[in-house]
Amino acid sequence: MAKLKGTNIVTGRELMKSKGEEGGRLLQSKLSPEDYRLYAVTMPVSWVPIEPADRILRAVAEVLYPDAPDKCAALGSASVKVQMSGIYRFLIMIPTTHFILKQHAAI
């Protein structure tokens, strides 16, 4: 069975904080008890089976973006903004010659 890293579920959980307790209850009502438990305990380094990850992320997208024409795309866009503002921010920098030479010297 294919698996995904838990990063997107963790990001979805962070984004869900903006919906408060009411959003949390709505999400819980959309997920099975097993999926909700997985949603609650997943860590960024966890490997999550793709089927429950898909159900979890679709439910998160429905709660966060109920009026969006493509809820999953809206969640994906928000996730990228969160994930690329942290530790991976350097990946989207426009590298300068100095940066490239500095990285080359480190290799």
C-alpha cells in the first residue's frame, strides 16, 4: 500500500486552528473515528497510508474552504505557503552567483 509523509496532514491541522472548536467538531463529524485519530496523532515524519490520508485531506479541505470551487487545490495552495515559509524557504530563493559558489564550496 502506498504511503505519504504526514507533513500535509500536520499542515492541515495547523490551518484548522483558524476554524476553532466548531471547525474541529465539523471535521470530526466528517471522518471515521479511526481517520480522526490518525489526523490527531500524525507527525511530520509519520508515513500515512494513502487512502486515509486522502480522506483526511479532503475533509480538511471541505471544512477550510467550503465555498471554493476546487477545495483540494485551495488546501494545496495554503499548504505550500505554510511549508515554504519554514525550513524549506531556501528552496524557493532565486540563487545568486555568490549563493551557488558558496554551496559548491560546501560540497
